[in-house]
Amino acid sequence: MQSVRQFSVDPAVPEALSGLNQLANNLHWCWDREVQQLFAGLHPDAWAESGHQPLAMLGMITPTEWARLAKDPSVVTAVADAVDRLDAALTSPRWFQTKSSDAPSPLDLVAYFSPEFGISETVPQYSGGLGILAGDHLKASSDLGIPLVGIGLLYAEGYFRQSLDADGWQQERFPRLEPTAMALTNTGLHVSIDLAGDVVDVAIWRADVGRISLYLLDAPGVTDRLYGGDVEHRLRQEMVLGIAGVRALRALGLAPQVFHTNEGHAGFLALERIRELVAGGFSFAEAVEATRAGGVFTTHTPVPAGIDRFPRELIGKYFSAYVAEVGITFDQLMAIGHRVDEPDETRFNMAVMGLRLAARANGVAKLHGAVSREMFNGMWPGVPVDEVPIGSITNGVHAHSWVSPEIDQLLREGIHGVWDGADDQSWARAAQIPAGAVWAARSAGRGRLVAFVRDRMGDGILDPDILTIGFARRFATYKRATLLLSHPDRLRRLLLDPDRPVQFVFAGKAHPADHPGKEMIQGIERFARELDVRHRFVFLPDYDIAVARAMYHGCDVWLNNPRRPLEACGTSGMKASLNGAMNCSIRDGWWDEWSDGGGNGWDIASADDDPDSNRRDQREALNLFGLLEQDIMPLFYDTSGASPDADDLPIGWIDKMRRNWMSLGPKVTASRMVRDYITELYEPAAAASTVINADGAKPARVLSAWKETVLGAWPEVAVTTLDTDTSPGRAGQTRTVRATVDLGGLTPADVTVQVLHGPIDSHGELLAEPARIALAYDASGVWLGEYTVGRSGAYGLTARVLPLNPLLANPFEVGCIAWAQ
């Protein structure tokens, strides 16, 4: 029957244990192992039944049990100690504070916008890698003391729960979520947003993630389901995230200098910031300059098809009032999300807007940065690919969220007490960690994974003592989860090898509308149901943070075989590596950057030069089988090198685990990633934002007027002469170059004249990344400089003119470049 009156009931926690409420309501417990042990020890049955959700568990404890716990001095002391540790984590100086004490940081506050945040399986507001990265970003920011707030959406249903039917076909279920059960606090604040005449009230909820506040926006009818609905519903959600997100910050009294857009979904935040400034008396162009300086845009997409694009008529429906309010035409608005090199594309491109309205942009791995520069090169006509202003910061993972208790203890003792922030020298100590301790930690994780799988799927599945390989990720076709199934008989021989058997654990979800992805799951599940291999080959349904964590703890090898270069980063292998698992991967994403060619894992040879995708898949599958049969399985079972004090241990495998930690430990952590964001993006953006918005943002007005002048004069700017000695020379020789330039009415202070020189091909084209020098202006009107001739062979040089202004984030943002002819 339906209730007619509703209210919430708080757990009856006694005063002596009241600190438990504070501990349960701050998601810091997600990565504080001691607090988790405290909760588990209060009532093991309730802890298990609650799904390791502290708030739910507290509500299951009866008043009688509470009375008993409150009289136990050890429990009272443990709670008090845990509260003290949490207070220290929230208030004590961390990396950012100690760094800033040496040289004051220009950074006061970052607002980090993302459509999803993966903090814990108990807060299901995530679907996959983008959200998990965002959650790890917040956790690492808390650990490092970064002044940052998160902005996201509160989904009433979150992502789906997965099950498989009798045919192995994915089924989706969307349970309703209760915010208070997820340790969310209603701030009581509201903002509103007009969605094409539909004025939507948006409530602001807060999650405490350590010392970081994550604000989630609740818009009934809009934020109903993560990545649900049609393209119009997606647009409405992204308007709430970006536009209402900025309004929420204002309602909270927060004034960030830096606005970080995690992928294009939140891109409308820049339009809202521009609208605010126009309402304060700025022109649209001036407001753009004041806004861009503090903008950071991170792209996660390695293919154009993965970018959100909205039809022109839909943008017209939702932004017709906006263009009138800010004083521009609708075509001017559309131009912000349109590429001139895509004349037939009429849709509004969210990534293009993100790049245009943020002064700084990055990919999420070095290879992905290169792919992004190539993909977006057309936005900067005339600019060489290697100079496209998109950098890269390789992702990292929040170490303490993902490592097993045994590995954590091993690394604390063998590397450093704060091993997730340790340097190369500290990680080199991994070579000295005793082999027996390494193997015991690995075996404990594998045993726990087997128990986890059996608990969900029944006894007799998997073996805690044999080589375990994991594959867990979103089931998109380019990730090729079924690559091994291309040779089922060969795979069966691996699984059933009497001396060196192997077992596989697969997990992952396909988007509800992705039928090819569902077919891949079905293929794996059907093979897993075959009687002779079902104990060695499993698909573990309902992939979430808990499933992923169990797999990272227990797998010996982490398999990743996407089509290169379609993996932007792929952080799951990082989490596995911290747990001592070795990566067996195509050199794509982060692995392309940090694989050492065989010492810290295995490279699957990529045939990305093969235009036939089926033949390419076959070639790469054969190489993968060869690695498994000839390298991985023999090494895992080889105990011939065991010493008397390390009986029956696979010493070669353990040495490879140590090499894995030594080479990857300093690199793959989110603490490294966030420190890179601070120094390379956040602090420069904060400094630029402060400068350009000083004195009532007068510099923004000046820069806008200067750009208008430059754009008007640029058609007349040209390199009229370029002179240098072209007689045969020697490598290392210094030569002089001089140029004359028609400035088209600009002054020498408005431009920089550069010479690019280096080896050339048979067509006279400069090869990749030529050397560059800036010429000095001579009072006589000539630009002069010297350059050093590089390696022998055909050599050439050219010159170019670029706009120059100290307020520019990069010389290409004006969109003007004049090359010597």
C-alpha cells in the first residue's frame, strides 16, 4: 500500500559513538582502510548485508546492540581515533599547502565539471572510465590539499544494473536511488534554468569527498538517468550541468578562477560565464576573453564520432533567447561549435566549443594528445600538427582506492609510508621486497577474487592457484573483448593445459543501445557456459567499482587489446599494475607511453598499418596467443630459479612484478596526475585569469580590441623577403638569416617573426618538429637572427609571422599566421 506521509529516520547512534555519523557522511571512508575495518567490526553481518555502505549499516543496528557497543571502551576509543584521523585529513597541511608556502600559488579555487563521478559503488553516479577518472581526481585533490570543488549531476537512477538472460543477452535494470542513503546532503539551495520555455528548478546536493565538496544538481525530469533519453534529453542534461552548474557556484558564494571541463558535456558553462559578463556591461567578444583565460578543457575522445553534436534546429530551440541576451546572431553562436574545415557539418560540436572557449586544452595520454592534435588540426588552419595547442597530461589512478590490503602493506614497508606519492628512487626499493612476501600478497588477492566469483556464481568455478587473466571494461567494439574467441580450440587448449592451465575473468557493460557490444558479451557468455571450460572462463555480471576492485586485486595479468589508437588512455591497467598484475596490451593509450618493451609487461604487436580490419584482428590475435603460450604461461609456472629460502616460487615472475612496480609506480598514480594539472594547467590558468580580470577586467577589453585590430590588418601581413646563405654547409655550422615583413599597419610589437629550419624530404617539406628561432627586429625594419644547421643531408628553412601579445595563452589563438612564400 502507498504511504501518504513520508519522512526520513536517522540511525539511533549513541552520543558516545556519534562520531560514526561524521565518518559515514564523508566519503573519505572509501579509501581509508582503517575506517572500513572499524565499520566492519561494529557488526560484520550488517556490514555485509548493507553492501559495505556505512549509512545503511548504521541503520541496521538495533538499539540493544547500540547500547552494548557504547559501553565497550575499545569501540569508543576506536571511533574517537578515527574521527581524529579524519579531522587531520581534512585540515592538516598537505602537498599544495607546503608547496605554496615556498612560493605563493596563484591558484585559489578550481571548479571541476564532469557529467559523472565514480567515488564508490555505494554512490552509483558513474558509468565507466570518465566518471572513475573524475572520482579519482577528487580523491587525489583531497589527499594533496588542492582547492577544488566538483560539479556534476544527481541522477535519480544512475547507470543500469546488468544481468544476462538464458541466451546470454544483456538485460538492464534501473533502480531508483535515494540521495540521503548515498551520504548526500541537501544544501537547501536552488537555482533555475529556462529550457526552451520550461523553467526547471534545480536543487543542489553536496557530497563530502575528503576535504573536497562535490555538488550534484538535481533537476526532476532532466537528471533522471545517466546517459539516458534521446539527443534532446542529452542537450537538456548538458545545459543543466554547464549553465545551472555555474549558477550553483554563484548561489554557494564560490568564485573559482579556473573552470575545468572534463570532456565536452559541460561545455555550456562557458556560455553562461559569458552571459554573466555581458549582463555586467561587456560586449560578447570582451566577455569571451575574460572567460577563456581561466578555462581548461580536457578531451577524452580519440575519434570524431565520439563527440557530442547537436542539430542546428535543437540549438535554435534552446538558445534563441540566449543570443538575443548576449547581443550576437544565431549564426555567430553556431560558429563557436563549428569547424571551417567541415562545411557540410551543420551540427553544433561540443568539443569544438570547449576548445574555442578555453585557453588551455589537453588529451589524457601522450599518444592521445598527438591523436587529438591531428583530429582537431583543421581548427587551426596553417598551423603544423605538432604545434596545435592541445597538450597532454596522462591520467592516473587513486592508489588507495584500488590496491589490496596486502599490497598496501607490502608497499608501505618496502617503498615508503606514503608510497602513492613516492619518487623513482623510493620505488627502486621494490627490487628488494622479499620474493615470499610478494607472492603471498599476490596469492591472497587471487584467492579473494576466486571467493568473490564463487559467492556470486557458485562453487567449483576458478582455482585460486592458477594463472588468472582479467579483462574488464566497457564493451565497445573497438576494445575487441572477443579477440581470443577467434580461435576457440586454441583458447580451450590454454584453459585445459594439464601442466600450465590459465583462467580468464571477463566483466563489463555495453551501452543499452549498443547491440554489437551486447553481441560481444553474449559470445563470451556462451563460451563460458560450455561444460568443459566453464570452471576456467567466466563472465562476471554487473560490472561496477566493487567488481573491478576484486579483479585488480586478484588477476595476475591484465589484458587490453583495443584497435590502436582508439584507446584515449585506459586506466584499468594502471590499477592492475599497482596490485602487481602485469599488463599484456596493445601499445595504445598510457601503455604506449610507459611500456618498457617487455620488462614490465608484454606488448601485443599492433598491425594498425593493415587497412583490412579483419586481417588485422587475426594478426593481432595470433600474436596474443603466441605471448600467452610462449612467454606468459611458462614464466608464471617456472619455479626452477627458486632459491632455498624461496621454495617453489616463480622467481622470474616475481622479478617482473618488481620491475612493474619500479617502472610504473611513480607514474600511474592520480597524485602525480593532479600535481601535473596544478603546475601545467591550473596555476597558469589561475594566473592568467587573475591578470585579465583585474581592474574590472580592463585587460580583457584591451585584448579584445587588439584582436579585432589584428584580424582587420592580417590580410596584408606578409613575409616579403627571406635571405640566408644557401651554399653547401656543415652540420653544426651557424648561419645568419634576415627577413623583411609587411606588417599591414600593425607595429613590430604586435607580431613575432620566426624561422623554422631542419631536414627536408624530397619535396622540400620540413620534416616533423623542425627547430624554431625568433628573429629580432632591427631599427632599419629588418628582422635578424642566427640558427645552427642540424644534421647532414637536404636542409631547408622557412619563416612565418604570428600575433604577439603577453595576454595570449598561445600565439595561435587569434587564428592568424602568415608563411613565407
